[in-house]
Amino acid sequence: MNMLPFVVIFLGVFALISIYISRRLINYLHLSEQVKYLLRLFLVLNYVGIFGYMLARYFGDTPNWLYFLLSLPIGVFFLLFCTAVIYDIFRVGMLGIPMEPQRRDFFKKGLDIGALGVAFGVSARATYEARIVELEAVSVKIRNLARPYTVVQLSDIHIGGLINERFIKNVVKRVNALKPDLVVITGDLVDVKLSQAQKALEALGRLESTYGTCFIVGNHEYFHGIEEIIAHVKMLGIRVLENENLYIGEAGEGFNLAGVYDIFGYRIGHHQPDLALALRGIDPEAPTVLLAHQPRFVEEADGKVDLVLSGHTHGGQLYPFKALVKLQQPYVSGLHRHSERTQVYVNKGTGFWGPPMRLGASSEITYITLTEG
């Protein structure tokens, strides 16, 4: 796919964010002009960093330390923007409160110091949280299941840059220690050119479980050569579910596992999800688990499957994003009962996209126990 329009829009949005931060936060701070100049220079350097990040991600190999530095500005900009909006609201609000000039000046200085302290403190905290991949243990009751099964779900790993071979080896080690019956990967596995992801993918091929590993594509696979990625993942011994299904377990006591392409395929006209095809030939007496990258696919699957396993949302990744994600997706994270028959679980992502930051939405490896209920 042509990434140029995306890059132009992406850089344009951050240019507008930079202007807002400068005019609505920095301009009003009770600081010397020299300090304000340095803060504006900081914004410029961060904007250059974002441009460098785009180049590093899509056009070549970059040392990890440099990639880390180039990745941070996206998150820093976003958190500074949120701070600037809140600062603007409080600053304007204070103007409407009658008080003596000295008292107003005192509160204004406190607001200035607090805004900067919170912005950089939260950025540091978010960078720290991104290093932690938590194990989320979930028990899900589904109908007509003869015996329990354990399923490990990985999602939104986004191999590329900081999500490298070392990161994947650590994830594989943790998953294999759980000794699951099945491992599923619910999309957005690769986020760079395939040639840059091969070593990490080879490490992922060492996942171990009773019934193997199954994978569906997410929207990001469409950006980086979906057919090549699917072919390579298959070479690793990982089963790719392309609008198809298979039976997990011994006859009469297992469940149907189906998987569909991502709904992004509707937009571009190929590799489109087809639920009817994905469910063709399933055992009607057995429960059905569906792998669908985006949670909103549950609307199409409602009443036809027992459990949908999704990702895509990253749980919001940086907390204020959660509200925006809710505008597009019915569920952001965790287990939800969508209807009498159908439940959905949304993994917050095992990796991250963009800045190496997470705030209020930790990365996760999900350990799901399926039981009869």
C-alpha cells in the first residue's frame, strides 16, 4: 500500500499539535523568554524526531537506542497536548474567579509548575509501564464444552523497531512455561517490511502447545505485504486461519476454532472477512471460538459463535486514547457478554505501536481457561 498519504497526514496532525502546545501552554507560562525558547526548541526537536521515527520504521535498520529516542516524541507530544488542553481550561477558568492580583499570580505559578511536572512525570511513568507485559488470567464459560481447555492469546505484537527478536524470545519463553493447549495470535503481528521481521518471526515459531499456534491477520498486515506475511508465517508451522476453521481437541469433546480476515479488507477490496465461509463445515454440536482482529466484528458474529477473541484497541495504550477508541469499537479491553450466546474478549496488546509508552493499559499475555457453563 502507498504509505505517503498516511505519513503526510500523520506529520500534519503533529504539526498542529505542536502549534497548539506552543500557543496555548508555553506562551502563558510564567517563565523567562529564554526558558520558553528552550521549550519551543524542545518541541521542534521532538517534531524532527517524529519524522526520523517514520524514516526509521519504514526505510531501514536503526540501532535500538536511536529507535527508542525517535519513538518517544509521539507519546511526549500527545501527553503534552492533553496537558495543554487541561491547562487551558483551568487557566481560562481562573480568569472568571475574582481574586487579588497577588493571589491570582500565586495560583497561576502553581498551575504552571504543576502542568509541566505532570506532563513530564506522566511521560516517564508511561515509558516505564511499556516495559511490563502482564499475564492476564481469564476464565470463560461456554456452552457444550466437554472438558476445560487452556488458550494463550497474543495480539498486536507489532514486530519492528523495539519489538525485536529479544522481545519475542522473552514472550515465547513465558508462553511455553504455561504449557497451554493452544496459542492464538489475533493480528497486527508484523509492522515492518517482512525482511526486517524475519528473525523475530523465527523466534515466534518456537511457541509450544498441545494443538499448535493459530494466527489471523490484523489491519497492519495489509500495510506491509499481507500475502508475503501469511506465506512466511505458514512456513514457521503456524496455522493461518483465512476465513476458515479447524477442530481443536478429541472428537466429541473439543471446540471449533474459526478465523477471519480483518474488516480493513472491506475498505481496500481484498482479503475481506467472510464469516459464512469461516464457519462452513463446523461441528454444530460443539462450541465455536472465533478469532477476529477488531472487536466490532462481534456485531457480524453475534449469535453465531460462543466467544470472539480480538485485539486491535491496545486498551487505549495511553489512557486518554481510551475515550477515542470507544467511539470506534464496542469494547476496549477485557471480557464482555455481548448477547445471550456470544461473549468477546479484547486483548490489550502484547507489544505496542508508536511510542514505547503505556498508561493505564498494560501490555498483556492472556491465559484463558475455557470451561463448560
